[in-house]
Amino acid sequence: MERPAWAPRSIDISVPSVSRIYDYYLGGSHNFEVDREAARKAMEYLPGLPKIMQANRAFMRRAVRFAAGEGITQFLDIGSGIPTFGNVHEVAQTAVPGARVVYVDHDPVAVAHSEAVLAGNDAADVVAADLRKPQEILTNPRVERLIDLNRPVALLLVAILHFVEDADDPYSAVAELREALAPGSLLILTHASYEGIPLPAERAEGAVDVYKDIRNPLIMRSRDEIARFFEGYDMVEPGLVQMPHWRPESAPEDEDPFAFSGFAGVGRSA
């Protein structure tokens, strides 16, 4: 298999990557046949996966515009993946020229491609780090250069927490990040769940098993379990809801049924 210029020499391009599978669902071009094969296998069980990812990204864009409208000019996107059209820095810097954005991901492909996309953008940067180690993120020089923790920050944890197993205590990681942020900061979050999927849970489990097979377990949590991530935050209206219902810009009833899989919400720290 020929290695394209955007793929770092250090990565094994014969192993599927969650970031590249996500890129494939969104119609991107930074994925390999091994990623497409895993995605197609998951779609045999959950054919609406691309619709779920599109709804996820549409929510993210609405939430970033909301944060900008609330006067927030700093965005920390952890588990950012491969930047595709309409990503956080484009939305935020269109809404607020000069808005500062730091992407964080532990996938070398996502980091390398982000560096290429952000070249020449002094108000945006990318960091190679892991959500499970918040202090490594918060003390990284690239984060410290752009993010002033004494002022409100929009923290994005979009489609990332369902890849953190309970054994790694994602609730503590989210709480540690919350404690580091200034009052008035926002938590922007989406999470996969069996609730809302327009198929029997047993069928959806087939897609979950595909992620387990590629050593990236997908943890489907209940609405109540997802709500726990917002402890210490006041929920922004309309609360923790299915993605198309969060401050929609078009009629939710016109959305594909799969778009209602999982939950999204925004919380404000006191």
C-alpha cells in the first residue's frame, strides 16, 4: 500500500483508525481501504452511521456559534480527529475573528493533518495528547500559548468520551478539566447511546463489536450516565437532548431517524 504524504511514517497504515473511519463517514479523503472496510462492516449493522456523524458535526457547529455569541473566544477541542470542512477553527474564527483554537488528539494522523491544515494560522494549533491525562494537555506549551485558563473557555468533548472505558475513569478526567477552567466556561459534549437508535439494540451491538475488534471499544452509555459528565455545570437550554433537538436551525422532524442516536448538550460552569 502506497503511503500518501499526509500519513506520518510512524503509523501503521494497515490498522484501522477511529479518526480515519470518522473521516470516511463524513465523506473525507484522509482514510485507507482498511478504514473503509471497518466502516462498511459497522454500517452493515448500523447503516445510518454517516447520518449520525453528520448530525454530530452539525451540532458542534451550532454549539461553537452559540459559544461565540456568548462572548467566548477560546476553544479547546479534545479528541478533535481529522479536521474536515467546517471544523471548529473555521466556525469560531468566522464568528469571532482572532478566536483562539487548540485541537488535541492522540492519533498521529489527526495531529499531522491538523498541523498541515493550520499552517499559517497563528491563532490555532494542535497538540498530541490524551484526554485521560488532563494535566499533560493543560500544561502543554502550545495550549498555554493560546488558551488563558483565567478566562472562559469552550471545552469540546465531541464524540470522544464513548471511546474512554470506565476503567480509565472518564468522569474524573472531565472533572479535572472543569476544575482547571474559569467560571463561565462551557462544556460542549456529544456521546453515543443505544437510546434513540431506530433499530433493536441487539442489531446495533454488531457495530459496537466492530470497534471492539479494531481495539477501540465503543462504550454506549445511557442518558443518565452521560448526564453525569455535566456535574458542576448548569445546563444550557434545552439541556441534554438528541442532537437535532439542540437549538435546531431546521425542523428536527425533517432529519433522518438515525440523526437522533445519542445525546448532545452544553453546560456552563458556575
